[in-house]
Amino acid sequence: MAITTSYRTRSDAVPLRSFKAKGRPSAIAGVGVHAPEKVITNLDLEKMMDTSDKWITERTGIRRRHIAEPGTTTFELATGAARSALKAAGIAAKDLDMILVGTSSPDGPFPSVACRVQNELDAPGAVAWDTLAACTSFVYALSIADSFIATERADTVLVIGAEVLSRMLDYSDRGTAVIFGDGAGAAVVRAAPKGAGFLSWCLGSDGRGYAQVTCGNIEKGAYAAKDTQPFIDMVGPDVFKFAVDIFIRQATEVCQTAGVALDDIDLWVPHQANFRIIDAAARRIGLPMERVAVNIDEYGNTSSASIPLALEEAVRKGRVKSGDHVLLAGFGSGLTWGATLMKWA
Amino acid sequence: MASQLNFKELQELAAEILGIDPDQVQMDKSFQRDLAADSLDLVELIAAIEDKYDVELPDSELENMKVIGDLWKFLEQKTAERLEA
């Protein structure tokens, strides 16, 4: 049920930036995913730490998460998703102009995951790099793809969100260890006919909130030090509030910018951080759950992979048809956020 | 515009968010013990109250909210401040 009170912007909130898509339009031509086979259920976690299936399900909506076997690399998952997206789009790897990977868990500081994917796909000549904006990485990378296509600097771009977050989890911290999972999702973005594809964007960051979600000892630059294990750390309630807030504001912004009513969103694909965040925001936006893509129960929070994982599932299940208004929205550490409204091609 | 302070409205809002009967929302009821509300329920309720009554509850005050009466007192105080202003 929609909560009908009008929305109020908090006094410390930054004004949002939104843009109407300009230049040559671009659209998603195909999506693909790849998740590790190994699954850890809440019941498995009960045996590993002081937690319970009930506690995890009630607070997060997560029941299972796919976890990579030790030694599995981010680029392997990314490549799997890339191959299936290329197949879905009917595009050959050699036709790619750019490969962009959104990730917060690269296999090393360099080379980029994108260059390793490029090597695996045998797509020399494409420009390849990683974008790091935590859980917002995929939306940021999509916006880069759209910009390059709009200005005719690229025709076909492969955008991937891929994470092996399990290696950043402290299994003695039940507040974070139960939440995150591994996986990858990809989208092929191509030039599109006028009126189709991405209609508007809302992107932003607020570094004042940098300490809300962190990984490793960021004050000492200890990420790469041999004696420290970088673990994900999070201030739960603060993130919850920010997340619900930014979901509502972004949805409103991208719709207003595109001249589309909130009611006309056919499918909202939110970053899958916590079911309660998605549910709270959907009720405030006034979107029934039939129009929200949720698969956090299966994957947990896979950071930059969560939006393509949820989008691909929706496409595969026939929940998206040509002409539908699809809203993608993410938020994450930084703080960062990004949303786009598109007309499905 | 801010709504007039009305306990019945607060009862209804809290009931909707916490998924309980409005009559259960009484001044002496503890969020955690009596209403089975966890920290996320409370954050969500406060966000809804901030919107509805056009007030802002600093994050630092969140932990002082133990019973419905604490929330009501906070709202009364904010309303009084607004009338003086």
C-alpha cells in the first residue's frame, strides 16, 4: 500500500543532478549473467556464526547467496556474464568499441578487470577500463557508455558489473557477512532509434558520507598491505535512511526530467541491498511490488552486479516488453548514487 | 505544509509501517519489546514522520526513542518550537 504523505527532502541532502539524454540515443540490446554455482543458505550460516535464518530473512529478505570457490577471480565471472550478454544481443566480441567493468572487488589494483575480459573475449582494439563506485558502479558505467554513443565516439559498448565480495567478508561480523554475495551481470549497449533507450539520468556523490560503508583501513591506505585483510564495514541504520531517501529522490528526478509520470514506470530494477530498503522506497514512490524486480532472496547484495542480475531475470521471465519504461537505480559507498529511466527497445 | 499534531494520526502511521493494529500503539509501548519493531522499522517510521510532520530527527537521537511516548514528546517539542518561531 502506498504511503500517501508528501515527500520531504532532508536539510543536509545535496541537490540532485539530472540530465535528459542528448545526441544519438543508445539502448540495451542484450543482457547476460554469471553466478558461481556454490550456494550458501541462511541455514549454512547458522552453523558458521551466531545468526538465524529468521533474523537474516526478516531484516534483509536474503535466503541464499552464491559464493565463489576460493581462487575464483572477478574477471572469470565478468567474462561469463559478458559472453552471455553478447549472445543475447547477437553481437560478436570483435565489434565492441568499449568494455567497461563496474567493480569494487578487482582481482588486483591493476590490470583492470576490463582488460582481462577483453583478452578472454579476444576483442583487441576496444577501449577497456574499470569504474569504481561501489554498488553504483554499474549505473555509472552505463552512463559512460551512453555518453560515448551519444557523441558518436562508440557504437557498441559492453558494460559489466562483477564482484567477488566474499573475499572481503569477515565471518565473525554477522552484520555484514550474511548480506553480501558474488556474481556478475552484463549489458550490451548500442546506438538506438530516436525515442528509444535511455531517456534521462540522475548521478551524484556525497563524500561527506564516505565512512558509512568502507572496506579495509582506509585511513592508513592499508588495502594492499600484507598484514591487513580488507573487510567490508557498514553503519547499517545510516545507510538504510540514506538509501530509502535517495531511491525516492532519484526516481522522482529521472521521471520528471524525462517527462514520464512515476505511475508510468513499468519496472523498477533497484540495487538489491536489502529487501526492506526496496520495500520502504517502493511504498513511498507508490509502486506496487508487481512492478519491482527483486531477487535479493537468491543472491544477497552483489554490489555492482545486483542491477544486471535482477534486470536479466526480469527480461528472461518476460517481465519487460518493448516500449516499457524501465527504471534502474543504485546507491552505494562513497556515498554514490545513480539512476536512469529508459524505454525498453 | 506541516500537519496538526494528532495522536490518532501517529497511531495510524505507526500501525501501517509496523504492520500492527492502531490500538496497539500506546504511549507506554516499547518499540522493541511490545511492538516487535527492529532498528530498521524505527528508521522507516521516523522517515515517514519526518515527511508527514515536516520535522527532522537527528540520527543521534534515534537511540533515545524507546517507547511511543518518546516519539510523541519529540513531536510536541518540535511543534512548540515552531509556534514560538
